Amino acid sequence: MAAHKPLSLRLAVPLALALLLALGLVGDFLWASSSTSGSRLASASKKVKVNSGRVRGNKQLPEVYLNATYADLPAPHWDWEEMPAAPVPRLDGYSAQIGDLLYVFAGYEHLDHVHSHVDVYNFTSNTWTGRFDIPKEMANSHLGMVTDGRYIYALTGQFGPQCRSSINRNFVLDTETREWHELPPLPVPRYAPATQLWRGRLHVMGGGKEDRHEPGLEHWSLAVKDGKALENEWRNEVPIPRGGPHRACVVANDKLFVIGGQEGDFMPKPGSPIFKCARRHEVVYGDVYMLDDGRKWKQLSPMPKPDSHIECAWVIVNNSIIIVGGTTEKHPITKKMILVGEVFRFDLDTLTWSVIGRMPFRIKTALAVASVDYRFAVRHFKLSAFSRS
């Protein structure tokens, strides 16, 4: 990509950025505890009082207000087109694109219900064309997922609703036959680890440890070919410098990139028979790491702002990594989750970031897909839920 050409012009031609699948607003609403005030962040009109005329000494401090959109970054306006709604709402669902088909896996409908199926979207017919079940033993959320163009690898993750335990079982789907096979289990379970295929090996790194909160640093790989494991056990690789779940993991120009993420996550409430989710301290970050020789991670320029829940929210367009949406650091006053509405570009030539656009709403766990000829967006929930983003 020529560095002197604005990306907005490049996006006007074929192979522009495409489909944003905004999923799981119900889950976002519940997890972020975004009441009516939290859900209206998109309106840019809400302000939060920092102090209420407190007195210091003999002086009364002036009231200071912090706009609820304080975390937004300046970004060009993009026009978006709404596409057919998904069959079900999802949070923490996962996706893989093969040709003109998009496979959307599992995820929460709400905290007490998780999906156990795959929905299939056809770009050519612009319709949702299929549905089939995942294995009963497979995780329902917080997966690691990647495809080689035919086989989709679905690894580890959380089994069941609320904040239940993670499992270390791994599965692969043959999209031509729609048959599932099992791969060797990970050494230990993980929540939402960074996952990619690189140089003939399936790589899994980071994620949340078994308590769901402590970040993992471990990095394993397994030789695979045509959906089958060529080894019986996972191999230890160089640990990632900073651990945690919900990161983008991308292979580009024969280099492995791990982008964004967080340390900490919701944990099951002690003694809860349903493993009810309870919030704990989380640190969202925008760190970027690259592995090119397989032996040492290199830290690159961070994202324009901290960003998490972006494991399926990226595409590669014109030698750039494009990332949409996510979550950033909590609001400093209300402590509520802040969703991300910007579109970020990482130039693979210069290894630098820029903000190139804005989505029609802020959204967590978006699913982004590259398409030919045009750029469009799909909302996967009813219009009445639009303001909840």
C-alpha cells in the first residue's frame, strides 16, 4: 500500500472494508450494567458530574462535568448500510469466513443462556442460509478460533452460561462435510486465548487462567494439516510478554501479531451454585506484540487507545489490519464499561496506527469480515436495541 494515498480513497474501490456483525447487545447490556444512562453513550449528550460542589477548606469547589463520550477519538464519518439481522443475538460469539460464507459460533444470548449452534450467512444471496449444532462437549464462549480456508479450529473456552469453568477440549469443523473431529487437549484450560495458524502450526497463547481472572502467559503450538493433528501433544513456545484474553491475533506478511486485550475479567461469585458472574478489576490495554522469528516477541506501537474484546473484530485490507469496536477502560466516575466506536488501521508497511472511521454505534465483540466491491454493516439485533450499543 502506498503510504501517501489516504485510506478513505482506497476504501472506495473493490476490496474495501466490509461487514461488521454487531452481536450480543443483550449480553453487553447486562455485563456492562449499562442502565438507561449507560446505554445512551452513543447520543454524545450524557454528562457525568465529577464533584457536586464539594468544599475544600473555606472554598467550595466548582462543579465539573465529564462528558460520557470523553473516550471517543476524532474520526472521519462513514456511511453504513444495514443488512439482514442475525437469527439470534450474541455476545462473545465467534466467527470464521470461508469464501462467501460466514460461520458464526455459539456465544451468549444472555447471561443465563448460551447458544450451542452455528449460524451461516451467505454474502452472495445476502441471507442467513443455514444452522447446525456444535458438539455437546464443546465450549460455548471465550473460544480461540481460526480457519485455514476449509477447516475451522475451535479451541478451549468456557462451557456453559454465567461464569462457568473453562475446558481444554479442542474441535475442528470440516465445512465441506460439516463433520466435527476432536484435537489433542490443551495442557490446561484457557478463556479466550489468542489463536492463529502460522507456519503449519496451530498457535494458542495468553487468555485467562482457570480462575477466569488471572492472565495466562503460556504459548503452545500443535502441527496440523487438513484438519488433523500431526502430533499428539502441544509444544511449548516462547511465552507472550503480557497475558490476558480478548485480543486480536493476526498473521500478516509471515509475521504473528497479537493486539490489545485485557488483564482480569468477571469471576464466579464465591458459593454461587450457578457460577453467577461478579465483576472484578480489569485493566484494558492497547499493547501490540509481533513474532517474526519464532524466538523473541517485539513490542510495537500501541493502539490509539486501549481495546479489548476484538478477537474476531479485525480484517486485513490493502496491507493494513483494520480493527472495529471493542471495549476500553471503564468510565473513571461511574466505573461502567465503555464501548468503542472507532475504526482503527494498523499499516503493515510503517507499523503505525491511525483512526480512519467511526461505526454507526459503539459495540463490544463485533465480528468483522472482508468483502469484495463494497463496505457495509449488519446489525444483529432489533432496531429498538440500537441505543443500547
